[in-house]
Amino acid sequence: MEGADIAEAPGPLSHSALSEPAFLYPATLFGAFSLSFALPALPTSSRRLFSSLVGAIIWVLMFQSAVWMPILLSLVCYGLTRLLYRRRMAGCVVIALAFCFANLMRIKAMMGWLHLPISGDLAFYMFTLRLGTFAFHAEDSQAVPPLTCFMSFMLFFPGIWSGPTLSWRAVQDTFDNPNTKARNFGGFLLKRGYECSMHWLAYLLLPRFNVAAVLEPAFLEHSFWYRLFYINIVLLVKKAEILFCWFIAECTCAAAGVGCDTSALNGVNNDVFMTYNPTLDWSQNIREVIKKWNSSVQTWMALNVYKRLPIKIPLLRKLVTTTISAFWHGWDAGYYLAFSLYPVFELSQDLVWRYRWPMEDRPIMAKFYQVVRWIVSQTFIHYSQMPFVFFTFSASFIAWRAVSYYGFWVMGFFFIMGAILPHTGLEKREPSLQMKQQEKSSSGQQSPEGVKRSLSSQSTSGSLLEEREKEQ
């Protein structure tokens, strides 16, 4: 998973044979959160130094003896940016180099050729995106900031390994805006604190549900319903683990002054660092969930990859973007398998969802259909997420076999229904009505104005935002 996917102990599902102290992840998460309150209280002239010192400590803790990797890659990418920014090649070259370097180090670590702890593997996610953010900023603005500003951006400690990915503009505003301490974000922290506590309770279930147990032959001796329940609980707990890290990181960003907006109700525009909205857990559409999962990274991919590809065919652009996203995740086959499944599941669901079902205008039946749609969406999402958890083709298919490949059976049934429904006389939904229903089912998502502010903060020039608005 993106950004905050905390790795298991050494075993068949691990990327590395190296383990970390149990306190490392909570120490860096809660340590950064505690120190973030000090950043707005400092004079603007001292914020870069303070943030860089904290970020450097986190780098050392996460990469350990492999700390030379981010240092070397940072200097090389900065040099390439200075060399190529006028030719508008800096961003593409930098992200290609950064993604390839990170995956090469992961492969070498797996082979035992060098030392890369699992924590360093995780830190590569946000680190490589920040390198790309800087290169694209220089390319768009046709100016390369000094090396000191570049390093302060790379070492900005909120979300440094867990996400969210932050734009150049958002970080510079946090450093330079003297009014970041004059805001009231208590409501946001309380809301996220409550959500963190709920996900922490789910995370406590993790020791009782061992992921590796799913791959054991003895697991098949249990009943189908037991296996289905067990695997879905494992996936829910892993998701809770990731969301817990993201929510703490969002609170860290808010406390540090990222997205400070005195006109907002809570004094903070959380669209700038939004990673996930819990209301998506009740979504009835797999496309909506996938599109808004880790939304800060999705926005990064949309603005810096999808929008910049010189390809006019939308489907091909999407395919290339998702492939690059999978490569950013790592070299494991499970990532590519999952990304290839998402569009197929979306298509099968759309073939059935686009029709008004019998008696849907009655309140009781409407509620019943909503429950059915939610169950089907969760079925597709969990089934397609298995490769993210089990990493390899073989492990993913073992897990699928343990639940009798139920996701593929449901998908096949939906394709058959999609071929039959056009001949039943059922009324098609109006596209606008579908969108309204989706927005209603996920109330609490970003408002149109919030989306605009988020896109504006992510883009380094107004051209990308204007292009997005024209398409809308």
C-alpha cells in the first residue's frame, strides 16, 4: 500500500530479511506529531532549520546505515533538475531515475547484496515523490531554487515517510507564512483523533489474524465461510493499520501549519494534505473508492503523470499512469496484478449499476439495494486488494483459492447480467443522477471549492488547474 504500509516481521511476505525495533514506527509518527506544534511558534527564519534537523533524524532512524541512499539520490536529482529544467525534461527524468533507484535497492536488499531495512523501503515512497515534485516545480516555474531550499523541502518532517505527499507551494507557505500559528484546528484534530482511536482498536486485532496463516495448507481445512471471514478481517486490519498512520500524519501536517487557512471553519484547509476520507468506507462504487484512496498521491499522479503524458487516448493514458503508479509501489508482481484488476471490476460493476432496479423507488427496496451495492463493492475491493497484501502471483492465487475465487465468480456473474439487462426493459440511470447519488453516499468528501483549492495547491503553475477546470 502507498506510503504508510508498515511491513510484517521477517517472513515469506516480507521484502527484506531485516527487522526493526518495534518502537520505530510509533516513535517517528508520534514524535513528529509532538514536534509539529513547535513549528508555527518559531519565527519564520528558524522554521527551515528546525524542520530539517527533525527530518534528518527521521531519515537516519528509517534508513539506518543505508542513509547514504537518500543523500546520494537527492544530490544527483538536484543536479539533473538544474541541467534539464529549461528543456522541460527534468520531472520525467527525475521520477524515472528515482523510481528505478528505489526498486533497484529493494531488489538488492532482497538478494542480500546490501542493507536496506524495511523502514527505509517505506521511506522511499514519499521521498521519491518529493524529488519529482521539486523537479516538476522547477520545470513549470523555469527556475531552480537554491540547494538549501531543496534540502529543507526534502527534509520537511510532517509526512516524511508516511505521507501525505505535499506540494512545493504548501511546504513553502508553511515555512514563510507568519500567521500559521493564528488558527484553530482543534475540531479537525478531535475528529481525526476519534478516527485514529477506532482504527487503532482494529489494529490491535492484528496478532490474532496472521496474514501468513492464509498461505498454509492447513488453512484450507476450515470451512469456506471461516476462510472468507478470516481473510476479510485480515484485509480490514491491514487497512486500519495504514489509515491510522495516515490520520496521524494528517494531524501532524495540521499542527505544523500546513494548509493554514484563516477563512476555513477549523482554520485549516485539509484538502491540501487529505489522504483518505472514512466516509468512503460506505461507498457503493468501487471506482470512487479506488480513485480517492490515498488522494494526495492520486492527485500527484494525475497532475504530474496523467496530465503530462503526450498521449491523446484517455484509456492508454490511464493504463500508462497506473503502470507507473504500480512501479512506484515496487517491483512486486502483486502491485501490477491489483492495478490490472481494478478496471475490470469497475467495468463489470458499471454494467449492472447503470440500471434502475425493480421497485427501487420504494424506500425499503432502495435501502436494500444500497446494502447490496455496498456488499458487492466491498467484495470487489477486498478481492482486488489481496495482491497488495500477499505481494507475489503465487501467494495471491493461493489466497484467492482459499476463498474459492469468489471475486472472479461475482465479476463473471455481473458481466452476464450486463449482457442480459439491456433486453429486460429496465430504465437506465441518468449520468447526472448517478453522480448525485454517489456524492450523496459519500457526503463529507471534498466540496467543489475544496477540490479546486487542493488542485491549486498541488500544481506549481496555474496552467494545470485551468486545464483540469476546462475538462470538468
